[in-house]
Amino acid sequence: MAEPLLAAFGVTKSFGPVEVLHGVDFTVQRGEVHALVGENGAGKSTLMKILSGFHRPTSGAVRVDGRPMSFSGIGAAEASGVVLIHQEFNLAEHLTVEENIFLGRELRRGPFLDKRAMNERSRAILAELDCPVDPRARVRDLAVSERQMVEIAKAMSREVRVLIMDEPTAVLTGTESAVLFGLIRRLRDQGVGIVYTSHKLDEVRAITDRVTVLRDGHHIATRPTAELTEDGIAQLMVGRAISDLFPAKTPPAPDAPVVLEARGIDVPGWVRGAGFDLRRGEILGFAGLIGAGRTELAEGLLGLRRRTAGTLSRNGEPLRVRRLEDAVAAGIAYLTEDRKGKGLLLAKGLQPNLTLLALDRYGRVFVDERREAAALERAVTEFDIRVRTLDVPVGSLSGGNQQKLLLAKTMQVDPDILIVDEPTRGIDIGTKQQIYRFLHEFARRGGSVILISSEMPEIIGLSHRVVVMRSGVVTGVLEGDEVEEGEIVRYATGLKGRTVDGLKGFTPEGDAHDAVGHA
Amino acid sequence: MTPSVMPEAARKPSSGFDLKLYGPFLALAALIVLGTIVNPVFLSPGNIGNVLTRTAFIGIIAVGATFVITAGGIDLSVGSLAAFASGVMIVVMNALVGSMGAGLPVILVGVLVALGLGLAAGLVNGLLVTKGRMEAFIVTLGTMGIFRSLVTYIADGGTLSLNSEIRTIYRPVYYGGVFGISYPILAFAAVALVGALIMYRTRFGRHCAAIGSSEDVARYSAINVDRVKLLAFVLQGICVAIAVVIYVPRLGSASATTGLLWELEAIAAVIIGGTMLKGGYGRIWGTVVGAVMLTLIDNILNLTGAISVYLNGTIQGVIIIVAVLLQRGTVARR
Amino acid sequence: MTPSVMPEAARKPSSGFDLKLYGPFLALAALIVLGTIVNPVFLSPGNIGNVLTRTAFIGIIAVGATFVITAGGIDLSVGSLAAFASGVMIVVMNALVGSMGAGLPVILVGVLVALGLGLAAGLVNGLLVTKGRMEAFIVTLGTMGIFRSLVTYIADGGTLSLNSEIRTIYRPVYYGGVFGISYPILAFAAVALVGALIMYRTRFGRHCAAIGSSEDVARYSAINVDRVKLLAFVLQGICVAIAVVIYVPRLGSASATTGLLWELEAIAAVIIGGTMLKGGYGRIWGTVVGAVMLTLIDNILNLTGAISVYLNGTIQGVIIIVAVLLQRGTVARR
Amino acid sequence: AQQKIKMGVSIPAATHGWAGGLNWHAQQAEKRLEKQYPNLDVVIVTARDVGRQANDLEDLVSVQRIDALVILPFESAPMTDPVRAVKQAGKFVTVVDRGLTDPSIQDLYVAGNNPQMGEVSARFMKEKMGGKGDIVVLRGIPTVIDNQRVDAFMKEIEGTQIKVLGMQYANWNRDDGFKVMQDFLSRFPKIDAVWAQDDDIALGVIEAVKQAGREKEMFILGGAGMKDMIKRVMDKDVLVPADVLYPPAMIAEAMEITARHLVEKAPIQKEYIIEATLVTPENAAKYYYPDSPF
Ligand SMILES: Nc1ncnc2c1ncn2[C@@H]1O[C@H](COP(=O)(O)OP(=O)(O)OP(=O)(O)O)[C@@H](O)[C@H]1O
Ligand SMILES: Nc1ncnc2c1ncn2[C@@H]1O[C@H](COP(=O)(O)OP(=O)(O)OP(=O)(O)O)[C@@H](O)[C@H]1O
Ligand SMILES: [Mg+2]
Ligand SMILES: [Mg+2]
């Protein structure tokens, strides 16, 4: 075998007294896509940061082209062609897309920046990624998926020999992911070595050549992908077989009352005339392609975005929601898709984060810290948050564990209605199964769920009905056997259902294709 | 200072962080040692009493400032608000002597007036920041100029002096005390204690820190960001009013120079105490220590004749920097 | 607007953002209208020339402050540094007259001394902030006291006056000009232009913004965070030195009160100009406008004799707040 | 209407007690003079630092188009050139209190006498203490005026057995006077007298001394002529046996003389020096203005 492009030998890593990687070996060959998989907190991101020079291993060695890697400073690895796409966004929010893409290695003409060249190259790279973002837009104004694409574009603008991608597709929709896979294949064919992490095992199967499995910081196995099935990978990761990812659906009773009704919702710039009914015990999926406006619809409902028209009723009573507090008071909880920017205070500990949303439930005047601590312990068990000590800042949790904490935080208000936006983003397959069970149980016990997700299997596997949106307009509501991929895609792409140009948009009463008209 | 009032203490395990936590206290200890070396009188109860009593104004204001800064704001108007509130309080009390006679009721009205003004000023600052969506720095720079010029105006450029009869009745509020502890010290302790309770034990305190860390996360956690920020400014205003209530009996006067640069001192106390200027992390006990340190530095300089008076500022600056360097430089945080 | 284009359109900087961008200029225009109404003489070339010439000091310093603030820092020491550098410059020039005679060479040495001091002071502030890992607020609060007390010391508590022969030669640097434009205005324009070039057209400018936005991201992007911050402070120091070079010929003296509160004015100019106090976003042209606005407010107050002098501060405060409110309040940003 | 005569008055802003008195007297004089001379327009501008005062002069000349300037310079040396510029623009110039480095600029000089103030204070203390004892000195803000007073004071007590135990700046401010004195009281077990130099500082000192219960031990000498202090002298307060006059009313006098000269073309002397009079219980009533804010 040829000299590997990048190799780690017996790498261990400790944070303070805690060792999180125990003697891991790992190699990447030229023109190979090598998957790194494992449960949340297994140490994937940590290993990737070591491979790309962001962390220095506590012991062990990393070699690039057979030469020891210099950890003399960030940028040293990049100079030798090893580039990391971070799991957590690594973008300066106040700067523009172009400024971020070239941050730290700006192009110059003489002493001055060559803005034109950078702008053009950014545009070209973004176009190659099929990403319609303006290079002059500020990153703080972008949606998470767009930020991820910028992150990828930033990596692409480098001289890449080894590209390390930490869950790049976690926040991407199918279309965007497909674009990325095309890119990965092209790079591989050019001889670039690629390290790839994802909790979407179908992706791993489809685009990687070898798989390395980590469990609790230990190297478990490295095998050619072809030798493994998805179940096989899952079993190596979790240590047990994953069967029945989705629990059997228990649809709400036909006469289940409508607990939330939305009509004619307008969110300027994003959503027009959207409406839906949510029934007790129901999981209502929201599907759509990028830019369909599902997030904006949810945030418009909840008072997190400016809403210019529309009404809500809760259990038949009109409900006024001007700010999120009103929604929470009405028993509605919301899980944001932007865990880092809007979900968690990364510099603070687990406990204050967990209770931030529901602090009024922890004492009338003073916050009862003992009850908080107890709640944290419960949450850690219930949501399987893997953390070695409870005193660390949330920012040092692995991505998946942050997501679990965020879900736990959302549930602190004991909602009747749960609106979850990309709930399993960055969650490993074993935990996904737990979260699916959790949502299922929540609905079965009389709760109602609005599930916004870009993962088609998730939508199909959990939802009783599916609302499909396209360009800010509800194009259809699918029920029963209609809830299947082909049909959803047809509505989402405009092949079927209301045409988006229809001025009023969909409302359950007004539409011919009325799937809500249950008796 | 029990751990229950200072929850971070019990929870943070790493030694580097501990130093950051106890840094202000160590720096204070170093300063006390320095003072004792310079002049043994330093440790006399009289001197300590003087120093703490003097600290009370800035200390109380700084407790309020801790909330504003923790919530990501800043208030430059506190010094001039102190002057303005003192001035109005004196004018009102003087005016009431005629009708109500010199007595406790007049003083009570005066106190209420001061508190009312503090509250109103806090509201104005807070509303301009939240509803006006302006930077707190600019808003309070503006109100700083406004309050100061208003007190100059009502004092006709001169000094407003409290009616001497009222003065006699009111005087003990500064100069008196119980068990040898002056009322200003007691007031300072009470404000700090209440401040610590609010900061560490109530929702409001948590919400301030959350907003200072990330307004977006706070908003998505169903926190009424505007209301919390407004409240922080109001709290600051009330703290200033309390400081005024114990300041006025000291010299019984107010003028355009009253409270000059107090804002800088208050903010310095907060930051020396370990609160971050960017917000998100507030420490009341640190603020208390920071305020005491600032007064101590002055005191030590006055107790020694060894240094040219011209160089006072140099020594002061060096001590501040060294004290903070001692407590932070050692912290190997990356 | 077809719906499919709708989100695309929303990507573009919205019109609200534009207002934020042009806000300072609109506020300036409003102020000019106000001035003209108050007194038609306001628009005379003489008055405009005076106002701009005066703005030069604070303006030049504020250009430097824009970098420090954009990189997430703050520098409170600029006013006292200006006093200190002026003082040392004067002392050195006076001392050299004996040996070198009163002439251009002496002035050149003086200018170099000022620049050297500015650079050194910037280095001290910058190193304490970066290597000492202290908050810029505390570091520069300390050096503020130090510089001011040093100038008091070398002036023996009084005033340092420039030798009158040198003065005569040096004087035109403030009072002279070309084509009717005074040298301070030209210097201000040059500094602003260079500042804008650095801020918008060089790596350093971008890196300042990146650091102010997130130090971690900057560090992860292989930016030498400490060096950039250090450089920002050095740049600030040099800007102060340039201001000093045109300040000294104006009044030919320096004392303990020189440059008092300039730091506040400089920071105010920066923030009025739309730069964010928390860093991440710096606007040189905004700063220039902010500085001019502050001088204009003083000027307009001098144009009318209608108001009690005591209320100047009130008018000033109200104008600042209204100007900023006008430019921000309208911005419907969420 | 007929062309009005404009008189510009430039003074420091009311940032300490004495300057406050100055502002008050200037405004009183403005009202009085404008009533007395209908075709006179008085414009008062105040500045909080030297630079701004220089700006003010420019504005007075170029926009207000004054005919005469009455100025109390923030500081002598730096204001010399700006005032010269006013003179060169053909305006009548009256300088108050702080003489310019080039006296040939001014048409009229109305002044207090800072060195004399230090001298008079020292002479009183020498006399009162019998030429010996321990004193502490509280200074103002580091400026030339402060230096002149303190230098003259020190020169006058040279050769006596009066010992200056400590000296600190108290910034012409009551609060600082109070703090510094508290610490002096802690530091020195025996103090025979305090030279506070300024009445605002002295008021702070008095409170500190009272608090320490050491009123019997020492006396306090302030300066300026603040009404509270004059009252105490008048009432024979043992703590405050005297005061040294340095009246802020000199601005009013300067304005009056200048106005009279402008309007009535009255002949003038070139210099009016206001003596630093020692105020004692005997003459105190003469200097007591209960309506002044100072
Ligand atoms: N800076 C840090 N300080 C302390 N602990 C850390 C730090 N970074 C990571 N860890 C710990 O190391 C372990 C491995 O984390 P890592 O982020 O590598 O997991 P991961 O495999 O990427 O998980 P996920 O799939 O959830 O992203 C976790 O227990 C995490 O809490
Ligand atoms: N036509 C478009 N042109 C440019 N950008 C678009 C367009 N449509 C959508 N986008 C971008 O895609 C992002 C995703 O949109 P949105 O959040 O509304 O979709 P969603 O249905 O919630 O999908 P998801 O939450 O899976 O990203 C938008 O925030 C927007 O930035
Ligand atoms: Mg990870
Ligand atoms: Mg979305």
C-alpha cells in the first residue's frame, strides 16, 4: 500500500483529567473517502481536530505524507493541505460570506485586498455548490444550511489534499447533500483524501470507501464499506443491533380534537397564506425543499418573527401569540434548528441551560438549585446525554449531546404541543431511535407534534399526516398512504398540488385538494 | 460569603478557573498587606471604618452596574444622576421645611423623591436602549450630559445646600451607626446581599446573564429581553438613588461636581471584580471587592508621604494593573 | 415579485440595513440644517473651516479608536496619552533649542518623539491586553491614570509652554494651510483615508473585524489574534501622536488638563458613526461623521446665545440621543 | 433696528464651586448690563477645557461677530495665542484673573492675585500659630494657579517653625477634601491647622474634622469667599477664624467696566487688581452675599 496521505498512530487525547481518545490509529489514502462513525461523544470530532492540527494529541503521532505534523500553530496543517470543515460553525457572524471564505488567507494585489477576485472566486465556488447565497451577505443573516454551505465553500477555496468533514450534511437538505456528494466524488477522483463523518448511515454506505468505527474513544474496527451493511455499521457503533428504527404508528383517534389551528399566516419575505390543523395525539410532518419556509412559518406562529397576517386558535379558542412567552404559556414548546446560535449558551454549564426556558418552574422567588440539579440528573438519564462531568460548559459537549440537551431543555416546560425543527440533527442512530420513541410516546399520551425535518425517512416514518410546503406556500397535505417519498417530492417540487403562483395560498377550507377535511 | 450565595464557587473544578474566581480576593489581600506596610495606622478600626464608609456610594452604584453590564449594557449616567438626584432631593427638602417643619417626614419625602428620580432615570435609559434600539453607551452618554447640566441649572452653577435643621436630623444617616458599624456600611452590605441574591438566586439574575451571553438564545428561551434589560437599568437607577440617600447627609450639599467620574469608578469596580465588560457573566461579590480596592488605593496613597503627589495617578494605575494582572495573568485560559 | 424570487430578494441587504449604513450621514445633514436655522453664518466658509479644523484632533484619534473597538477592545488612555506626548514633545523641543537652535530640525525631532511615544504607549497597552490577558478597559484605565500623572509630574503641576521661537516656526502647522484648507483638515482627511484603506482594503482591517466578531473563529482561521490586537493599539497610539503633532502648535502648551475626556469623545464619535461597541463591525467614514457631529453640536450651541449656559449639556445630550435615535430607531431590525 | 454692540464673555464651565460662582455672577451681570444698555448684547460661552475655550473664541469672532471680549482664561499660556488672534481681529480684549503670557495683548486686566492669596493665607497662619506648629495642605487641581498659591505660601512660611506634614490634591472639591482630610486625620495624631486654600475643600475638611471629634485641636483656612464660609467667620466659628477673598464676582466687575467703555466710551485704567483681602469677623459682613449660589 502506498504511503498514506495522513495517518494517526496511537493517538490519545485528554481534556484535563478526562481521556476521551484512547490510542486510536487512523489512515487516509490518496483518492479515498474514509468514513469515521460512532455514537455521540465517541470522539470523532476530537480525532478530526487532531488530524487537522487544531488539537495537539496528548500522546501518539500524526503524519502527513510520512512527515510528522507540526502543531506549531493553527494554519500549519492547512499549509500542508489538510483542511477541516468544523461540525460547529466556525464563521465570524458579522463578516460577509466572502470575507469568511477567505478569512486568514485573503487574496491581495500589492498591499491591498483583491476584493474583486475574492468576490468572483466566492461566487464561483458557491455556484459550484449550487448555493444561491450572495457573497456580500452577512453570515449572521443566513440560515443554518446556508452557513454550512459557506463552511464548505471556505474549505473548497483552499488547496486541499486532505479534506476532513465533520457531519457536513447534518444541516443540509437532500438536494444540497446531493450536490456535496458530487463534489466529494470529483475531489476523490482528483486524488484528494477525504475523511467523512455522518450519522446518516445511508450516506456512509453510498459515498465512502472505508469505514472506521469509534466507540467511547476506542478504535473498534476499520473495514471496506462494501463489506458492511447499514445495520452492520450501526451494530459496530452502538454495540447492538438496531431494528425498527421507527416505532409503529398509532394514529390519533378519528374524532381527536384540533388543538392548534393556523389560518392565513403571512411572514413577510418567507411565507404567504399558510394554514394547517393539528390534532390531539398527532404527529404532523412538515416537508419541503430548501427555502420552503417551514422554519419561518413556525417562528412566525411563535412570535419569533414578524408576522403580518393570520390567526391561530388553540382548542377552538383564538390565541394571541406576540412573543414566544405567549406560546409557552399556551403549552407550546419549540426546538430551534440553530442549536448553537439560538438554542444553547455555549459558555454556560448544563444546568442553567437546561432550565433557562422553564426557570419559573424552579421556585417562585428564588431558583431552587437542588431541584435544578435533580432535573439535570433526570434529563441526563432520560435523554442519554453522555458527559463525563456535569460541570463543563455546554460548548465542550459533543454535537449530538448538545442536541439532546436542547431537546431536554425544550421539554422542561411540559408542553402539550411540541414544534421540533430538525430534532435529530447530529444525533447518532441509536439515540435517534430513542428520540423517535420519545416523540411517538409523547403523541400517544395525548401530546401533539409538529415535525419539521429535511430527513425524508424521519418524516415518513413518524408523521401521521404531512404538510408539504414550497416557496412559502402550503402546496398540499398528505395523509395515509399518500405519505411516501415520491408523493412528497411531487408536491415539494411543484409537480403536484397548488401552484405556488396561486395568490391566496393553501387554506384547509379553500383548497380542492382538501386532505384536512376529516369528519 | 457562603457557597450557596456563590454557586460558581462550588461547581467549577479546574484550578485555573478557581484563581479567576478568587483573584479579586487575593488582590484585595495583597493590597491590605501593602497598606499595613506603608503605615500601621492603616489597620486601625477608624481607618477601616472610614474606608468602607466611603466605599459605600461607589459600591452601591457598582452593584447596580453589575446587572447592567452582565446584561450586555453599560451606564455612563450614574455619576450625574447621583448629582441630579441629590440636588433635587435637597431642593425639595428645603422647600418643604416651610410647610412641614424640619423633621423626619421631610426627610422621608426627600428619600422618596430620590428613589423616584432614580427609577425614572433608569426607565428613561432603559426605554431608549430597548425601544429605541440604541447602544447603551450613546444613550447614557447623552443622559449623563443631561443630568449634569440639569443639576448645574437648578443650582445656578453653584452649590445647593441642605437646610441646616434638616441637616442636623439627617446627619446621623452618614455619621451614625450601630455597634460601631456605620449606616453606609450597613446599607452597602444590605445592597450587596440583596444584589447577590438577585444575581445568583433569581430568574432575573439568570436572565441578565443569558442576555449578556446571547440575546438570540435568550429570546428563543422565551425571555422578554427588553423587559429584563429595562429592569436592569431601573435597578441601576434605584441603586444610585440609595447611594444618594446616604450621600446627601455627608456634606449636605450637591453641585455640578458631585459624583464626577463615579461612572468610571463604578465600571472599574465591576470589571476589577471579574465581571466581563461584554456581558454574560456577573459577579456581585467581586464588584464589592473591586469597589473596596479602589478606595483602598486612594487611602494608601494618602497615608504615605513618600511619593510626590504628582505621581499619585501613576501609583494608582500601576496598582490597578498589577492587581488585575496578578489575578488574571496567571490564569492559563485559552 | 414572483414568489420563487421572493426569498432571493430577502437575501439582499434590506432597506433597513441601508438606513443603518447611511444613518450617520442623514443625522449630520439634519444637524447642518439645524445649524443654518439657528444662525445663517453657520454655513460661512470661515465657520465650516474652523469646525473641521477643530474636529481634527478628536477625529484622528477616533479613527484609531475605530480599529481598537472593531477588534473588540477599548482604549481609555488616549486623552492622557495626548497630554503626556504633548508634554514630552514640548520639553524635548525646548531642551534642544539650546544646542540645535530654533529651527525645523528641532520640530522634526519633536515630531519623532511624539510618534515614538505614541507607538510605545500603544505597545504597552497592547501587550498588557494580549500577553497579560486583561480586559482592555482595565489596562487602559490604568495607563490613563499613569500618563496623566506623568504629565503632571514633568510639568510640576503647572503648564509646559513651548519656546516662543519654535512656536513661531511651528505655528503654521495648525493655523496655516493650502488653498484655504487648513493643515489639520488635510491631516484629518489623510488619516481618515488611510484608515479607510486599512480598514476596508487590507487584511489587517478584516482581521480586526473577525476578531471582534469572534476571537475563536479568528484563531481557527490561522489569524494571529494577539498580533492583530497589538497592532490595533499601536495604530491607536500613532493616531494620538499625529493628533498631538497638530495640537501642540495650536496652544503651544500642555498641562494636567490637556486632552481631558478626549477618550469619551473619541469613543462617542466611533459609536455615533455606527461602529458597534462590542466589536466586529467598524466604519471609518461613520467615525469621521461622528466626530464632525460632536464638534458641530458645540458650535451650534455657541451660535445661539438664547439658552442658559447651564443647559448646554442638556441640549448636547438631547441632540446626541435624537441624532442616533433618528438613524437607528427607524431601523426595523429584529 | 440700530446695530447692537456685542460683548462676548468666555469663561470656564461651572465644574467646581468657584467656577460656579463665576458663572452666576457673569449671568447676573449679563442681565443687568443688557437692561442698562439696550443696545448692548452680551454673549456668554462656557468651556470645559482649554481646547474648547479656544474654539469658543473662534466662534465668538467668526460667527457671533463680537466687538469686545471678556475672557477668564482656563490657563494662561495656552490661551495666549487664541486671545491674540481675537485682538488681531480688532476686538477690545479684557482679561480676567489669569494673566496672559504676553500682557501687551490685553486692553484691560481685571485680576485677582493668586500669589498674594497664598501669601496672605500664610501670613495669617503664622500670626495665629505664633510661628510654629504642624499643618496639612490640601491643594486644588494641578494648574498654574494652584502652583502660584502654594509656592507663595511656602515661601512665606519659610524660616518659621511651621511644618507641613502632608500635602495632597483635593481638586477644589468637597468630597475630595473630606476624603483626604479623613486620611490625614488617621495619619497624623496632631494637626494644628489646615490650609485648604479653597472654600469647597474647606467644607469637606470641616466635616471630616468634626467626624473625628478633633475640632478643638486645629483651625481651617479656606479661600475664595464662599457665602457659607463668610457666614462662619461672621459667626466667630473657632474652626474657621478667617477666610481669604478671591471673589468670583470679579468677572462681573470686568464685564461692567468693559461695557461702560464700549457704550459710553468711558475712559479706563489698564489694570484693576482685586486684593486678596483677609476676611475676619470684623469685616465679614461686607463680603457676605446671601443670594449668591456661591
Ligand atoms: N474542549 C473540550 N473540553 C472537554 N471535553 C471535551 C472537549 N471537546 C470534547 N470533549 C469531550 O470529548 C468527548 C468526545 O467528543 P467529540 O466531540 O469528539 O464527540 P463526537 O464523536 O464528535 O460526537 P458527536 O457525534 O456528538 O459529534 C465528549 O465526551 C466531549 O464532551
Ligand atoms: N429562492 C431562494 N433563493 C435563495 N436562498 C433561498 C431561497 N429559498 C430558500 N433559500 C435559503 O434557504 C434557507 C432554508 O429555508 P427555510 O429555513 O425557510 O427552509 P426550511 O423549509 O425551513 O428548510 P430547513 O429548515 O430544512 O433548512 C432559507 O433560510 C434561505 O436562506
Ligand atoms: Mg462531533
Ligand atoms: Mg429551516
